[in-house]
Amino acid sequence: MKRVIAAAALTFFTAGIAMAADSITFPAKNGDVTFPHKKHQESLKDCKVCHEKGPGKIEGFGKDWAHKTCKGCHQEKNMGPTKCGDCHKK
């Protein structure tokens, strides 16, 4: 029974990864932000870096979360956009 549950969980998890969008566009007043999801997925390899509770919508996601988490990660790794105009395109 444990093997069946583990197999089902693994199937659900990998299906979520396979169905993830290549990129996602978020509308914003100061210019839409296009997030290259697949590129991040391939480089980070661990969905839980952003999706703490597993695949799916990020709980609490919004401007404040993105500015803290995304920008913070880019600054920490010294790669990726960190300025407003780098992400927000009118």
C-alpha cells in the first residue's frame, strides 16, 4: 500500500512539473512582468525553492513576495534582474 501511495504522489508531482508553463506573465501597473518559469525550473532543479508546499500556486504570492523572494535570490546569487525596469516592461 505504501508503494502505491508513493507512486501516486510521484506521478502527481512529475505531472505538475511537466505541465508547468514555459513562461508566465503577471500584469502590473508599472509594466507587465514575464517570468521564465521553465528556465528557473531547469536551473534550480528544486521546485520547493519557490513552491514551499509543492507544485501549484505559491501561497502569498504577490508584489511583496516577488520583490523579497525573487529579487533577494537574484541579489544573493548575483545573477538575474534586480532593477525595476529589468522585470517590468511597458
